[in-house]
Amino acid sequence: MEITEFATLFTIQSLDRAIGEAKQQITTQEKRIQALNGQIEFKRDELSEINTKFTVQKQELQQAERELVAVELKLAKSREHLTASTGQAMADAAEREASQLSNKQQDLEQQVLAGMENIENLQIEISTTQEFIAGATISSQEIASDVATEIERENGVINGLQERIENNLEELSPSLQEIFKSINKKYRFKRPLAVVEEGCCSECGMGVSESLRAKVNQGSTLELCGACGRILAPHPEKTFKPAH
Ligand SMILES: [Zn+2]
């Protein structure tokens, strides 16, 4: 194990971390579009509910209107009977009927008015919701193209970083490459390299024995943390060399 190989490992770790950040960016972008599409979907469901309500209300209104016409006809007839009635008993009966019908007429008139108001409100709600959906759909298309550009850019960044990682990996001995790859599989974006800090593994906090610490500081052998299995590297200042 060469001390410079630790520097290479640190370089790979930070390049890989940058990949993690780029992946985060992609997720953020994808969420932007998902949130808006979710909103559109929600409004579409809402619109379909309002439309159903509108149909029901309209049928009820038409029904009330028909009943009103019928009651008005009956009332007119009843008034005719009243005028034509000969005898008190007949007049009383006609009067009673006319009064009942007149009450019914008033109820129906109120029902029709309320129904018309409901319908009007539902129409406003329908057009507001339709406008929202139309606007949001246009925004969604614009954002989608924005998001696609951003994601493409981030993927370019990731490919560049990946290439640099490959180049750095080639500088390591084949056995070290294998070990690093397998440890990085477990700790990708969570630092596969640890240093000894105040006698402990900097990542998991497990104590490192005096003898192991001495070996780690020497940097001529590959030592792993007995607890988390990360590579215990000498402090980066000791192994520093410019990244490439
Ligand atoms: Zn550890």
C-alpha cells in the first residue's frame, strides 16, 4: 500500500460525493414536476366531482320548474272554480284548495330560485377550475422542459465525475480497487474512508487500539475499522496531493 494511494482514495471519495449531490439535484428537479402534476390531477378529480354535482342540480331544478308550471295551472283552475262556485260549501273548498296551491307555488318558486343560484355558483366553480387546469398544464409543460434540461446537465456532470473516478481507480492496485469498490458499495455517499480522531474511528466512533493507530499513521498497510469496516486512512494532510 502506497501512501499516495490514500490520497487517490480521498479524491475518489470526494468525486463520488459530488455525484451524490448531482443525484440529489436530479431528485429535486423530478419532485418539482411531480408536485405540479399531482396538483393538476387533484384539480381534475375535483372538476369531475363538480360536474357531477352540476348535472344533479340541473335535473333537480328542471324538476322543480316542471312542478311549478303544473301547480300554476292547477292554481288558475282552482281560482276559476272559486269564481264559478255556487253555494258556500263549494266556495270554501275551492278557497282551501287555492290557498294550499298558492303555498306550494311559493315553496317551488323559492326552490327554483335557490336551484338557479346553485347552478350559477357551480358554473363559476367549473370555469375557475378549468382555468386553473389549463394554466397549470402550460406551466407544467414549461417546467418539464426546464427540468429535462437541468437533468441532462446534471447527468453530464455525473458522467464527467464518473470518468474521473475511473481514472483515479486505475491508479490503485487491482486488489485495492476491489476492496474499495466493495466498501464503497456499502458506504456510497456516506464516506467509505475514515480517519482516527481522538483515538476513535471518525465515522462510527469505535475506539482504535494504539497498535492499529500506529499502523494507520504509517500508511503502508490497508487497515479497516473493526466495527464499521471502513478503510482507516492516515489524515488527509499527510497524504495530500493535488486532485486530478
Ligand atoms: Zn468505524
